[in-house]
Amino acid sequence: MLPGEDGRQFATRLLGSGRQVPILMLTALGDADDRISGLETGVDDYLTKPFEPKELLLRIRSILRRGARQRTSGILTFGEFRFDRNTNRLTCNSTLVRLTSGEAQLLQTLTARPGETVSRDALAGDTADPSGRAIDVQVTRLRRKLENDPRQPEHLQTVRGEGYVLWATAADE
């Protein structure tokens, strides 16, 4: 009942964008069909009005706990790719993708904070290049391996003036 689109349409569009955000639908639509339809969009939880504020808080905490457990699994996915943070193995549709040590280190840093912008300085770390331009070269090379069109990246994106972000999700093994 949002202006322009309903909550299910909004959730579908948001989840389809590749960004992984927890979603709790809070709605007046409480029929079984509405709840099922809402959950089928892929949202994390569904709560109908009226609700107890404590229940809302507990549901939010539960969603955030599940997300934290997933982030620590060590396996992250982006598109057809899976990166195992424990072994530095990158696969595309189960085929191993060879990484240089610099590319593996870059993925380690980016996958430690999926969906968050990481500054060029943080990525440069202990490299000999204080300007961080060596990171730009590494990112370009990595994009050639990760992206269908490296000029219009979907997974490893530039955040102008800030750094880079990798849109990845934790995967259950």
C-alpha cells in the first residue's frame, strides 16, 4: 500500500538489484495468502499490524543475527562466482579461476566487508604505492575476471571519491 508500488514490488526490486539488505515486511495485510506472498518475494520476515514493539525488536535482532552468521561462513557469492575466504579459491560455475596473490588479497579485503565501501587506502594496506594507484590496476585486472563487461561492473564497483565495493552474499555450504 505504498504510493506508486506495493511492498512486495519494492522488495522484489530491491532484492533483484543485487544488494543484500535484510527486509522485514511490516504491514496491515495479515491474511495467510498475503503473508505467503510476502515471504515468497524473499524477505527475511513478515509482521502484521498491530504488533508488540518488543516482538518487532526481537524479530529485527533475529534477522541481524542470521546475517552475521552468514557473513562468517567464509564462502561468498557474486553472480556465478564463489570465493572461499579460508582457501582464497575463486570459482565460476565450479571452475577454478586463477588469482594472483594481489588479486586474492584484494578479494580477501573486499569480502570481509561485502556491500560496504572500502577506501583505496585500506585496500593499499602495506603496498609500496602510497597513492593507491596500484590498487586501481589490481581492480581493473580483477574486473576482467569477474565481470561480463568490466567497463560496467555489476559486482566490483567504484564509489567515486571513496573507494570500491563488492556486492556479494554469504553462501551456505
